[in-house]
Amino acid sequence: MSSDSIHMIKQNNPPPCNTATISFNQIKVQENIVLSRKEYVTIINYSLDFFAVLIDDKFAVMNESALELFGESSKEGVIGQSILAYIHEDFQDSYIEQTRHLQLLGNRKVLKDYVINRADNRSIYVDLFIRMIECDGAKAIEVMMRDVTLKKNMENDITGSELRYRKLVDNLEDFIGIVDIKGKCMYINKAGSIMLGGTKPSELIGQTICAYFHEDYQDACKRRIRKAILDKEPYPKVEKILITKTGKWKIAEVLSYPIEFNGQTACQFIIRDITKRKNAERQLESAKIKYERLIESSTNGIAIIQDNQCKFVNEAARNLFEAKTKEQLLGKGFYKTLDDEFNQDCKKLIESGGVTSKSERILTTLAGKELHTEVIVISTTFEERPAIQLIIRDVTEQKQAQHLMVQAEKMNIVGQLAAGIAHEIRNPLTSLKGFVQLFRSGTMINDEFLDIMEAELERIDIISSEFLSLAKPGTQRFAPTNLLDILEDVVALLDTEAFKYSVTIQKKFRFNEIVVFGLETQLKQVFINLIKNAIEGMPEGGIIEVKANIVQEEVQVSIKDQGVGMTKSQLVRLGEPFYTTKEKGTGLGLMVSYSIVKNHKGKIEVKSKPKKGTTFTVMLPLHTSTIED
């Protein structure tokens, strides 16, 4: 195509666009960089260059710069339209072939000097930068276009012909002006006259161009012109303020260099209005400041960790870790405040990216105090390098409140069992009293009598020991615990209660030992609650099956009764505070049981049918010592 041909292209307006939205939820622009549609659109809208996403060669997303480049007034008229409607017919086959290669080979391509037909019948040269991306997992093409009309035509118009020069620049959107050594305008294009507040270029011919710059730059403008003309040297690009005829201020990028015009050396100005870009940058800076204020005012501790060093902490994090100043934390090793398992999770997240779900962790302050916290870990970047962001909430007081609630419910169980325990102890005491009376009446002591008395005393010892172990606070440190011993003790404790209801408890254990990591007293409390509920749910008596098994490194303890069962609506509400199916129940027993099992990284599942009984299954992580055995 010759240098003038771009102005000779005659192309009708593109056919009406299909305005149906080509929708998608996520866009993968690079490996490990996945954005939502909204995030992607927000990012590209800040770009001054043309950005668009094509699905099946149709526009799915485009920014305002793309709309301006096409000369369109609304996105609705372009979304859903094929890009071929804007590419000149001489370049369409080449575009199709290049995109086919791109889809086969991946990576990216640069398509230079393509001609685009704008909606206003003008044509421009562009460079296309295209690469493959994914939208909801499907292949798509990201397109960036850059208007190179000025560059292209300057390359072609090397003869310096004024006529050809004017044809080139008259339709450009940047200010193009030529001035003499006194700064008087010898030529200005239409975009330049509009930028300065005029209606046509002829109004500005003969006027001094420097007068339209802010007074602080007018002397420098004159020196720039003289340097370009006398020294024949270009002047580097600078940002200055223009003042239009109407007094409106505009921020502009100004570039000047020498040029031959009408047989004399002159100075050419190329000026681009960057007011919108600067406003966008100010908005971004403002948003950054607001974000920083939000972070600093957050009640949650927020920290950024990179290379095992703390790079940022907010005020809440400083207070959380009991530091007098932020400098006590910044630049220091951080992982020592975390447990080993959490350290490994953080390091893996840096490598893989993403966000962890909320987890409960014990952190250590600078003063050595242990904190119970809820932590969310987010993979991020800091100064263009991988890092992690921690969002930390102190739940120590909440944990203490939960502990008090567990203790209160445990004492409630102790009170409920007290009468049954007293009855259970009274029976062997009556037997012992009878033997004593026999011996006093002269009956000879023999081994058979002594064996019976010893058995009764041992029974009293077992029951009283279990009762006391349940009532005492116990240690709050997790430790390896044999779950079968716990179940044996609970069944022994509740045998008397079961007998009162004509209930038989059957134990079915497939292993001699099943070790879990937990608190023995709390786990006893869980199984006492569940078995006691099963007993009370069988007013006509029956059998309770207690099974313990290991399934894929998980301990499963099921408690199955033959009681009245529950409806679906009742099952949904299990574990809610104060919800109970018993006439005199409080509902706190099950709520506490759910909380204890959750703190042991386990869960409880319930299956029940009315009049057919209920099965509670407690699932807990198997401790490694069991696996090794």
C-alpha cells in the first residue's frame, strides 16, 4: 500500500453488530494468574492502549481506548461483532492465517501495519499484539492494538512533501504543529486546533504556540524551539500544562524536533493530551491511600511475609504480637512465631499460589505469650516478588469462653450421673455390709467370701475413679490417647444408667488399640453425651451398638440405638444452642460435643429415621502411632 493509500480506502460502515453478550466468569491471562471478568475489565480500563478479548473471533470484552480507536460511540454496538468487520479486506486472509498459527503453536504474535476501517469511514494503521488466553477454560485471544498511523506514514513520507505530510497528520488524534524560530504557528492539524480550543486550524496560523503553555513553561518553550532549529537536535519528551482558549487546563506530553518545512528549518511539536491518564493515575493513588488506611484501621492483624521476613504489619498486628513499635517486627524472622505445620503450609502456598481457608492456629507473641487465632493466608506479591499475606484474628477470649461452656456442660453431666453412681456404689456396699455382719455372727472367713468382697471393692474403685476423672478439669494439652480405653471407661460408667432403661450396650471393636491426638476428658464428655442420649431415646429398652473402626487413616466411632429416631427437620437443627428433642434437655450437650469434635479436627454425622433409631458417627484423624503399629 502506498503512503497515500490509507486515505483512499473506501469502506462502508460495518454491518449491524450482534449485541448479545459473550459471557464468561474467569480469565486466565498467564500461568497462575486467574482473574474474574470484573477484575480484568477494571485493569484494562486503565490502559490507554486498545485492549480486547475475542472468543470465536468475536469481541467479548473491550476497553474505552478500543472504542475510541474504532471510532465507535458505544460498546453495545461492538460486543458480539467479528473483528474482521474492522480489518481491511486486504489484510483479512493474513489475520486468519496468523491467528490459526497462534492457536496451534501458542505464545504470542505481533501483526504489523494492518489497516483498520473505523466507523467514521477513516482508516488507520495499527500494530496488533495477540496472545492466547483462557476464558472459563476455553481458548480465547487477547488483542492489543496500537495506532501507528503517524509512524507508518512518516516512514513512507520520507520526501518531506508538505501535501503528503498534511494528508498524513490532518486526521491524527494527536496535536501536530510546526512553528518558526519565533514560535509562530506555520501549520497545525485539526486535532491540534481542537486541543487548543479552536474550531479550525486556520484560526491558529501565525499565533505564538508558547502562549498556550502555562506561564512557568513559556520561556522553556522558546528555548526548546531555538535548540531544535539552530542546533537541529530533538528535545526529550516532557509533561507540561496547556491552557486552551477557553481557559481550560490540560496535562500534555510534549515532544519537539527539527523538520524541513517550506524550504526552511522549523520545529515540529507533537503533543498528546494525557489528562485522562493522569486523572486515572491520581484515582489509583487515591485508591491506594484509602486501601492503606483501611488496612491500618482494620481490627484484624495483617502482615506480609517474604523470604521468612516480615515486610509489613498494620497497627492491629503490632498490638497482637505485643511489639512496642512496628520496627520490632519488620525485617525480622517471622516463622518462629508459628507452629511447624503452619510454616510448611505457608511455604507451599508461596510456590503454588491461592488462598487458604480459615484455620485455627497458635501463635507466639514477642513476650512469649501463646495466642489462639484464626488465620487466612493469601498468596500475593510484594515489590514484584512472591510473598504471603496473613489476616489474623485473636480468638483467645472466644476459646476461653468455649472452654468454660464445655466445663459447665461437663459438670451438668456429672450432676445427672451422680444419682446413678450413688446407686451403683450402694449395691456393693450392701454386699460388703452383709459379709461383715456374717463374720461378726461367727461365720468363718473363707477365700470365696473374700474374693466376692474384693470384687465388690474393685467395682467401687473403678466407678469412683471414672467419676472423679470426668469431674476434674484435667490437662488442656493435646496428647496421643487410646480411644478404645476411653470408650471402655464410658461404657462402664453408663452401665447403671443403661440398666435403669432396660438397655444393653454392646461393644464391637476390630482393633486392640486406636490412637487419636486429643484431650481425654473432652473426648469422654462427647461419648458420654452421645451414649446417654441414645439411652434416653429408648424408653422401651433395647440394644445400643458401639463400634470403632479405622477407614482410610480416619477413626470412625458409631453409636447406634433402637430408639424413637428423629425427623429430617429435627436432624437439620442438631447442634444448635438450646435445641433439644428431650422434654427436660437444654440442647447444650450436643452443641458442646460438636464443638469438641471440631477442635479435634473431626466431624459428626447423624443418620436417623422416626421409630427406627439413630446412628451418630464421630470421625477423628488417626494418630500416626497407630499407623506405625
